[in-house]
Amino acid sequence: METTITNTVIGTHNSMTFSRPAKWYGYLMIPFARCQRKDTMQQFYAGTRCFDLRVRFHRDGTPCFAHGLMLLKGNVQRELMVINNLAVIERAKVYVRLVLEDPKLRIWQEKLFRDLCRLCENKYTALTFFQGNRKGDWAQVYDFKAKPVLAQCVGSMAADARWYERFIPWFYARRRNRHNLANPPAADIAIYDFL
């Protein structure tokens, strides 16, 4: 049997969704919004070299993690420092996909997001940042230098997902992750739920 060698970087989709919801009603959204169970360090040591970070901003300008309407507990700067330190200590090339998760597509969120993207490039120099889009219309808000080709091996995006797997990520991951990991797409980075 021939073994295929691939250089596709493995990543986690909505990497911070392991975290607890910041609001009580977020607990009702967990089956639909949670895409990971392992924390950032556990993801890294499981082989993750790309983190998909979705952020939104409080009125005071403080960034927070989010997935759709669900706000998540966690400090954005602290998590980025953890990932940066892991890249330095382990001498690993690590990618971070930054996405503005603002369902209302507000201009003031875009400005804060651009400021955060600039800060990230200057402060977390061991990381390679890419995308800089806002979710929804996927408009480019910040243009990072890196432009890797990304494949999303997740139920909400997969052509082979069953109808319920499009809404509850765990079902698709359970059924398809082993196959998808063994047969990675032709992309620089492939991201998965529940790695």
C-alpha cells in the first residue's frame, strides 16, 4: 500500500469554542456553536499548527472571542501570547486565521479589528497571520501578507455533510474526521472541528 505524503498544515476551526460561554444563553447554543473540546495548548500538542480565531469587540474596545451570537470566555491577548510562546519554544511554524465575527457588520467593529490585526503582526512575531475577513459577507477588512490556500473540512461547509451535520459540528467530525485527515485536500492548510 502506497503512503501519501502531504505538506498540508492541520488546523482547528473556531479554535476557541472549547471555552465556556460568556453569557448564560450561550449554553443553549453549545451543540450548534462548539467546534473544539481541547484548549489551545492541547490543540497544539495534538498537532494543530493553525488556529482559527474569531473575535468581536465590547463597546469599550476590548476584544473577545465569539462564534456567531455566542460570546466566549477568554482573553484574546493572553491566548495569542500562549500560541506565540508555543511556536517559539517548539520552533514550529504556526498560522493564525483572524476573522471578525460581527453579525451586525458594524463599521466601528471593523476599525477595532484593523487595529488588532496591526497589533498582532507587530507583537506576535512568531506567528503567521492570514485572512482578516469579516464573517457574513467575507469582505476583506485587513490584508495580511500571508495568503495560504485554506480548506475547511467541517460540516457547515462540506458538500458531503448530512443536513443535521451542517448545524451540529460534532456529528460531521465524528463521521468524517478520520477519513478527511487521512485524505487531506490539496491546500496549504486544512481546518477541522473536534481535533
